[in-house]
Amino acid sequence: MERRAEAPPPPPQGLDFTVENVEKALHQLYYDPNIENKNLAQKWLMQAQVSPQAWHFSWLLLHMDKVPEIQYFGASALHIKISRYWNDIPADQYESLKSQLFTHITRFASGSKIVLTRLCVALASLALSMMPDAWPCAVADMVRMFQAEDSNVDGRARCLALLELLTVLPEEFQTSRLPQYRKGQVRSVLAQECGSVFPLLEQLLQQQDSPGFIKQKVLKCFSSWVQLEIPLMDCENLIQAAFTSLQDPELFDTAVEAVVNAISQPDAQRYVNTLLKLIPPVLGLQEQLRQAVQSGDMETSHGICRIAVALGENHSRALLDQVEHWQSFLALVNMIMFCTGIPGHYPVNETTSSLTLTFWYTLQDDILSFEPDKQAVYQQVYRPVYFQLVDVLLHKAQFPSDEEYGFWSSDEKEQFRIYRVDISDTLMYVYEMLGAELLSSLYDKLGRLLTNTEQPSTWQHTEALLYGFQSIAETIDVNYSDVVPGLIGLIPRISISNVQLADTVMFTIGSLSEWLADHPVMINNVLPLVLQALGNPELSISSVSTLKKICRECKYDLPPYAANIVAVSQEVLMKQIHKTSQCMWLMQALGFLLSALQVEEILKNLHSLITPYIQQLEKLADETPNPSNRLAIIHILGLLSNLFTTLDISHHDDDHESTEVKKLPVQQGPNPVVVVLQQVFQLIQKVLSKWLNDAQVVESVCAIFEKSVKTLLDDFAPMVPQLCEMLGQMYSTIPQVSAIELTRQLVHIFAHEPAHFPPIKALFLLVTSVTLTLFQQGPRDHPDIVDSFMQLLAQALKRKPDLFLCSNLDVKAVFQCGVLSLKFPEAPTVKSSCGFFTELLPRCGEIAPVGQVVQENGKVLLQAVLEGIGGQASRSLMDHFAEILFALNKHCFSLLSVWIKEAMQQDGFPSARVTPEQKENFSQQILSRERVNKRRVKEMVKEFTLLCRGLHGTEYTADY
């Protein structure tokens, strides 16, 4: 018997679902050290819970002599049967089930808490399914049953059991699987039944002799009920009682939760008079808040802040509308301001201020949504408040002293960084309210700070003001601001003694790069600072990203500084000061910079910049492959591809009106990038020959050409023949995704040009031939290659369908590979295969080989599509399968009408769950007049796939 219990197979062949076997399986689940045995036991127990025998063994497992784990399983099984299999219960058994549950809840009132809760959840589920018809006054009955005298059970235990039941009832409603129409019906019944619950809760809270744990349970119960959208005025007495409970440290947390839940329910804004009555008690918490802040009681200050924010954030519009009460609402706003500026550094000394930030967004949105006259009145009141908010936020954004910051953990530093980003976003938003005056105010403060010799300021103060400026300049167009020239003039006066300040100076300069492009005379004020910072590894991210922004935005004004920028960049690259990603950014910056120079200047700079790396690469190419030289090769190839990503002398990326005027004359002769690529081509081939087995090295090589092709477009033309030849050799030796991706890029840009068609055609045919061989060997190990290959075929059909006319292209084999790919388990591969067929089918008429293959093999394609819809493929792919059906309908209608009829005649196809009538109905829908409406075809496919999967009309279809 013991051996059978280890791996119980599903009945009827295996163990019966008896009490004894359930207990053994539970013992195995909890105490067997073997994880496999635990898993088998869990699987078997899950089957037991939903079996018909569960009705019998559940009650037996609840005997008082069993251990709590066993009792808990019994109660859980009852809940599952009631909540999920309600329709299996005959109506004449409802009453006995109800009375058994009441009996057991009473029995467990003084027993195990977890079992009691589970039984209460089961009774709650029963009540929800029975109300209102089969159990009209369910909640009132529950209250009455537990209030009845029962000499066997202690009064307090009975009271706690009732409160537990009343608490889980709304919670069970929120997670119940009731159909939508029943949910609405039951919600309104429960809302009415609160009349049986709230008086009891009020009485228990007001009774002098009610112990703390009962009051806590009462507040939790109230919290649970308010989420049923009960009118706020009906909650008024309990909310006031909860406010009183805030004075009791034992009840504080639960009372906060109750008040916040009551205030936050969406329906509450309809009860403006009640909301107005809540402002005085909230304001009355200010003294308790101040004392908590003084004594460092973070939990209390956090809780009070949550209440103030809940009232302000959820109801600012409703309260602003009460013009005659503007002073009391302003007092609430000032209380929230106190919470925003709460003393101490976030997140070490306080965690409260972050809760308030969304409130300021909401209040601003509500003020700006009023009609102009009313808005003007509120602006007058609240503009000073928002200026004060800016001061408070900048104070909160200040770094602590260096000594204190040194003690912070990395997690605390990261939380503070995110907090500053939130402050930055808030300042950016506030700009909409305060406008240019905000920038002037920040500039004046910074000016006073930097020019005041009598009172030297801390670096933290300077940094915060700059941070505020940068927050706004980063996203808002400051080109017309009259204070930016002054700011650019002030920046060199800042005494930079600290990494955080230096970082912010860099980011501020970066945020002004567009302004500098319009005022190039000021570039020299800040560029030396940036170049100096490049040499400091601690400023790596800020200095490199700022230089990149300047080179991108101001490139036409940088030629006078180009030599200096290149020299400094070269030096830091050679010293290996920066991490890999910053080196790549730096190369992109240099690409932008060089794009604006004359060709001979570009070539000269490229020569000095690249030569050391080429020499290094030549040395590495001669070495025996090993892990360290592998990384060095990938790094050098990465530097080259990032440089070529942005080096564009034809100015494809220029879309700024301002740069149109400055655009340089079109260059003559070969493109500098092409010149360099031709020079290093043989070296790259040499590297490849040794590293062809290494996907990452191959990917890095392909990236150089892919980035260059994307940037240069037609200018890349001279490289096409030799690159096609190299790609062909690479792919023939070892097929890799990066080679197909680059082939696709070449097909996209050059296949339609007669001069380049021959090498592109030869490469396309070679890649296709090698991949077809891969399919014969078994493509399942290479879903990524299959995915890319399908995308290549679709691209070829889109850009140059003539490729499918080539006599040595086996169109039939390509078609069969596509069908096979539709059956892959990987969704991206299937999606790409669908894309191939939606490009192929429209070519039936114009490309004879395609038309012939579709005519002969189209039925196999339809079969695969229907299998996918029938349940073989992920539901997320149904729109893509629908696209194939739509294309078949449009381009092969007469064939489709025969194929679909034949396919649907197969028994159990495409799913055993659909009836012949449902299959016939789907076929007729697909072939009906609606076939020309793609959206309708997609809806038909979604409907049919749900039927095939047995999901139609279930909760799983709600979001589908």
C-alpha cells in the first residue's frame, strides 16, 4: 500500500479517493524529503479535491481529532466543490450543506484559525451562489445564527467566528467566478445587507469592554465591506469610529486601512457633504503627525499621510468645486505639503514623502480643467502653493552629507535615485502650471547661491537647483527661455568638488544641447568641461552621454573643435577608462562629429582613430582562439559598428529645420565608411575564418555591415558584391541567424536595383539552398534560423518577387518548409511563417511557379492552419492564422471552398471538441460574403478556436 501511495496515478486505475489515501498523500506532501514524491502527491491531491468523492471525505477530514493540515485540506476541498462545481449540487441539498457548514464553523470557533477561515470562505461561497432567491437574507441569517446563545461555545469565540465570516464574504465576492450579470445582482444585495452588518460593527467598536483584538477584527471587516461600493454616507459613523481608533497604537494600522479604503472607493465622490465632513477629522490628525515626526515614528506619520493623500488625491475635483469651502481644502493641501516636505532623507529617515507626489499631478490637472474664469481664481490661490512645492521638492532631492551618504546601502542609494527621478518628473509636470517664471526663479536662486561670497553654499544646494533646471530642460523646449544664456554663463563658475554635482552639471549641459545648436557661440563655454570630465571614470555615463548629445545636435558647428574632441576621445579609449557600453556611445558621438567634416578630414580622422584598433585586430587574428582574445575581438568589432552607425555624410538622419540651412554640399567620390570597410575587409575575413564557430563573433562582424548598410543605404553599393560572397561562404560553412538578417537587409535595400541583382540573387539562392538542407536534417534545433529564414522569404516577396522565378529555386520545397514551420512550438517562428504565406499567396497569379505550388499543395497549408486554430498553436497567434485564411480566400477562393470541405470531413479534426454542425458553420462563415472583411475573418477564427479548445463562454475568454 505504501508503494502505491508514492506515485498515485489518476483513478480508476490507481488509488481510490478515500480518507485513508488522502491522509497518506498529505503526509507525503508535508513530510517526504523527496521533491518528486511531493509533486506526485500534490498532483494526486488536486485530482482528489475535484473528484465526486470529495463531498464524502471532506467532512471526515474535519473531525476534531485530526491535525490542522488534514482539516485544512478538507475545508479547502469543500470550498473548491462549492465555488467551482456549484451546478453539480442538487437544489434539495442546499439547506443541509448550509447547516453542516454552520455547525462546523461553530465547532471550529475555538479551534484552528486557518481551518475556521477556510470554512468561512466555503460558507461565503455558498451564500453568494444562493443569494438572493435561494437564500434571501443570507447576511442577516448569519448574524442571527451566531448571536444565538450556544452554551458549548464561548461568546467571544462566537463573535470572532462571525466577524471572520463577515470579513471573507466581500473578499470571496471580489474573487468569485460568478457570471457578470449575477455579480451585479449579488453586489446590490450585499450593499443592502450592510444594514445588518454595520450596526453590529458600530456597537462592538463603541462597547467599553470590547477587547482590542475584537475591535481590530471589526475594522478589518469594515475595510472589506466598503469595497462593495456602499454609499459613503452609510459608512459615516464607522469612518468616524475608525478616526477615533487611530489614537490607539494597537488599532492604528487597521484603522488607517479602513479609513483609506472607505475614502478611496470610486463611488465616494458622489457624497460631497460626507467628504466635507471628513476634512476636519483629517486636519485634526496634524498634531499626532507632528509628534510622530518629532519622535521618529515613521509608521504613524506614514499612516496619517496615507489618509490625507487618499482624501486629497481621490476627491480633489469634487472638493475644489465647493468654492465656499476653499479654505478648508487649502488647509488639507497644506497638510499634504507638510507630508511632502517631511524632515529627513528618503528612504533612510522617512518613506512618506513619495506617497504625495501623485496628488500634486491630480490637483494641477483638476485646476487646469476648469473653464478660464474659474481657473484664474484657483491659479491665484494655488500658484504660490506650487512655487512652495518646487522649493520643498528641491530640498527633498538634496543629497545627504558625504559622510552620511557613505553609510547608505546600495539598495538605499538606488531607492533615492528612483525617488529623485520621480521628483524630476513632478517638476517637469509643474512647469505646465508655472511656466517660464519657474525657470527664472530657479536661475535667480542659483545666481544668488553662486555669487554670494559671504555665505558659501553647500554643493548639495547647488546640485539640487541644477537638477531642477535639468529636469525641465530635458523634456520642455527651453529654446526661447531668456535665462538659459545666463545659466550657461554660470555653469563654469560652479566649483565642482564632488561626483554627484559633476554628474548633474554634465546632464544639465546635455539637456541644453538643442539650445546650444541654436546658439553655437556658447558651445565653447561648456565643451571644455565635458572633455575634461571624459577622463574621469566616475563621470563615465554623464560625460559620454552629454558629448554624444552635443555631437548629435551641434555637429555642423563643431568642426573647429573636432580635432580636440577626437584627440581627447582617443586618449580615453586607449586608456580604457570607460566600460564597454560607454565606449560604444563615445564611438557613436564621434560618428556624428565626423559626419559634418569634409571627406579628406573624415578619412584623416578615421585613420588616426581606427589604426590602433586595426593593428590590434591583426595581432588578434594571428593568435589561437581563446576566451580573452575573443572578448577583445568582439569589443573592437563593436567599436567599429557603433562608429559606422552614426557616420553619415549624406545626412539621412537630418530632419531638423535648423540644420537644413547649414547642410554641407553633397560629397563626391566614395563614402569614407566604404573606403575603410574595403581596407579592413580581408582582415575581417581572416578573423571570421578562425571564429566561424562562434555565434557572437559572427554576429559582431555582421553588425558592422548591417549598421553601415542601414546608415549609408545606396552609398554602400560598392561593397555589395564582396559582402554577398563573404556571407555566402559564412552561411554555407555554419548557418547562423546574423548572416540571414544581414542578407535580408541587403535584399531590402539592393534587390530591386538591376546592377546589384546578380550577387543578391546568388546569395539568396545559396541561403535558401543551405537552409532547405537544414530542414532535411531536422530543423527543430534551430527555431531562430527558421524564424529569420521565413522573414527573409517574406522580404524577398515584398521587395523582389522575381527571385521566386529563378529556375534553381525549389519553390515547392520552400513552401513545404513554411508549412512545417507553422507547426513549431515557438510563437515568433510561427508568426514569421504566417508572414511568409501572407506575402506568398497574393503572388499566385503573377508568379507561375508560386501559383502551381499553391494549387498542388495549398490543401496541406490549409490543414496546418486549421490544426493551429484547432488548438495546436498559441491563442495569441490566431490573428496571424486568420491573415493566411484571408489571403487564401482572396487569391484561391474556388480551391479553398473544396479544400475546407474535404478537411472538415475528417473525424475529430481540427479538434474533437467541435461538432460537425459547428465545423460546417465555420466553413460557411469563412466562405461567405464577409470573407472580404479582414476584421470579421479574425473574429470568426477567434470564435472557432475557443470552441475547439473548449473555452467558449468561459471566464478565460473575457480578455480575448
